[in-house]
Amino acid sequence: MEKILDIVEAIASENDVPKERVIEAIRESMINMAKREIDDLANFAVNQDDANRDLQLVQKMIVCSDEEFNEDLESTHIPLSEAKSLVDSVDINDELEYQINLESMNRNVVNQIFYEIRDVIQRINEEELLKKIEKDLHKIVLGNVISVDNVGNTSVEIGENRAILPLKNRIKGEQFHHGQTIRAILKYIGINRNGMRIELSRTTPKFLEELLKLEVPEIKDGDVQIHKIVRIPGEKAKVALYTNNPKIDPIGSAVGTKGVRINAVSKELHGENIDCIEYSSVPEVFVAKSLAPAQVISVKINANYSNNEQAQSQLQYNEKPIAVVHILHSQKSKAIGRSGLNIRLASMLTGYDIELVEIPDKEKNQSEQHMESNDIKSQLSALLPQMSESKTEDKKLDIEALKSLFKDSNTKDQN
């Protein structure tokens, strides 16, 4: 192993890893080999000889008295009489080192050292690459498609690294081809026995969140906050937004002029339909808004829990609480959505199991008269105990939001 330190520097430079990591890898391999081939209980070490550009494998022994020495100590100790035959000046408890010549060992043993070193260097290289790309974890990355295998998994080149976009993480209906540039969220980075694995995804809510940050400056700057995102990839998504700045319209900011911002995001998601909803801390208001574009008559949270055995059972087993929504027959199909997507996403967004109670359209005028004849504040009396725990400004905002909700519903029905 002449001038092994020169080889170390070459390996470190070629793999762009610290020289010290390579030396440590070689030390580890040499010591493991010595324990396998010589003595598993012995104390081995590797000394660095900078003058000769070498690494020397040595066995360390502790000097003990002849009377104390026995078979149990022969791997780690040497009797004083034997030590004096090797070293002129030595005493009990001194430590002696014996250099082990690797060239005198079996060729296969030496080759095994180099195989181990190669594997360790590869692992070090992967760890260094891992550190470089960890900063992009859960962020959008750009990559070029290398290939698509026969089961739909897509290999993507990202800089110096190769990532995988599994079929399960691809939006339904998407087709990629060699050389195509794609965007995806960096979902997972790790090292296993097969090497480094970088997994991408285009189906997570995080991907939609990062796309919105790219398209909507107010979200990127924090003026508009995302409360929650739910998706059925490639089909439909709902985004709950809010702002603490009364001068900013969170929905208008996200949608953009003539829908230019949200349409750009939808295009990236293979035409996924995206509903932007203003978040409310009042559950009844939030549930009502989550069912957009449908307009509802009323919402009751955990309705009849005290008398409903099924509802009590749901609470006991930590299932979703119930929101009972009264809705006109003409609005029911909008609330449910195609294949039930709208109500399913609304439930995912709000955390409530939404039950629709249909009101026939013939009762429409009666419902309108009832709402007009009663002051809006009296209709909110059931909500006031919950709202009293919020800040005063929050109360006003939520009351106005609910007023607007009923107002919009009445106006549309009258037209």
C-alpha cells in the first residue's frame, strides 16, 4: 500500500468528498479485515504516516506481569518477559504496537479491503450528495425525464442526481417522454442498501401549495396564508385561505385577474379544478363555504348529539364530528359534485362528516320569508357562545361573512 495517501487524495477529489472521510473509511476497512483474519478480540489501529504517505495497520498490546498473563488475555496483553525480548526498555502497563504487513497476507484478503473501501466511498459520496440536496426537501425541483419503465415509474435527472417519480405519485392521465422537463415536489431523500433514493411526487397537497407560492406573490410574501389544502389529484382540489390584512382579498389574490393565476396552477396539474375558499374560524361558516359553488340554507354542527346514538358512537370512536347541512333541491347536485368529489373534499377540508338534508324547491319562498322576517343576529344566537371566545374583530368579520352568505343565497334565488 505504497503512497496510499496519494490515492486517498485522488479518490477524494474525484468524488468531491473530504479527504478525512476517505481516510476514515480506509481505517474502518483495514481494522474490520484484521479482526476477521487475525483475531476478533485484538485491539487494532491504523496510524497515518505523512512522511511516507502511508497508512500502517498495527496491533496494540498491553504489557502485564508473567504471573498475571493467561489465555483470556493473550489477544490484548503480552507478558513482561516476552515484551523485554522485543523492546529494550519496557514496563508493566506499557502499550506496545506491532505493525502488520498487508503485503504478506493472502491476496484475496487485500482485495476484500479494497472492495470494502469502494463501498464505503460510494456511501460517503451519497451522504455528501444527500447533504447538498436536503435543502430542497418538500420544495419544487426541475428535472429532465430520462426514461419511463413498463409500469409507469419515471426516472428523472435532477442536476447530478437521479430521482424516481413513481406511478402512484403521478397525476392520472399524465404522459411523459424522454427529455421532457417536469416539475415535482421533492418528497423523500434517503439511503438504503441499494444506494441513495430520491422520490418525487406531483400528487401531494404540498406540490399545490408550492405552485401557489410561485404564482401568487401575496402567498409567497405571507400576506395571504394557506389554512389547508386537500386534493383528489387530477380531478379537484380545495384551498382554504385567510389574511390578517383587511385591505387584501385572499380569494381574489389567489385567483388573479380573469383567473390567470389559478389557471396557470391548474394547467401544471393536468387541468385539476381548484376551488379557493376563505377560511373562517366559525365551523358553520367554514362548512357552508367549503361546499361552494353550492349555496346552503343552514349548517348545524354535531346536531342532536345528545339524542343521536349513532352520533354518540362516532364521538366515542374518534370519528369525524357531524355537520348537518340544509340545502335546496336545486343546489344539492352542486354540493355533491361530479362523482361526489365536492362533498368529499369539503369533508376533508373541514374535518366534518357532512350530511345533506334536502329542502324541496317548493319550500323556497317560505324559507326566504323566514330568513327575511328574522333579524340576522337572532339567527346567529346559537353561534354566539362559540364566538364569544374569539377576539372582537374576529366576531365582526365572521358575522359579516355569514350575513353575506345568506344575502348572496337570497339574491341568487330571487333572480
